[in-house]
Amino acid sequence: MPIVQLLPSDGFFDPDATNILTAAFDTAWQMLKTSGNVLAADYRAASTRELLAKRIIETARRGERDPLRLADDALAHLANPS
């Protein structure tokens, strides 16, 4: 599932922000896949991608716009969802 499908339709994110969120999501997913983490396994991929996307959107709503920090935060959240 692409992250754009989960973006709110309230216009909060402009096209530049949407590009940043997409880049962060793609980076986080690629890092997870190449790490061999079980969360990237085919049977978990859809739910993991949704969790990543939701966390990136949540963090971006608080103002973060650096794609690497967004990706790192989402991956850290998966590792420790408390």
C-alpha cells in the first residue's frame, strides 16, 4: 500500500510534503526489507507498511520534514512500539 492512500484529505500536506513523506516511507521500507527483519516477510508486509506509513504521517503532522529522521523514527517505533 502506498503511503499516499493513507494521507488525510484535509489538505494538511502540500505536494512537497507528500513527496517527503513518500521518500521517507520508501526509505524505511527498503531499510526494513534489506535488514531481513521478519516484519518485512510477505505475510506481514501489508500490516507493517501500514504501521510505517501511519507513524510517518503522525510524526510529519507534528512538523518533522526530514525524510531520514521520519524513516528512522518509524523504524524505531516498529522496534519499540510502546
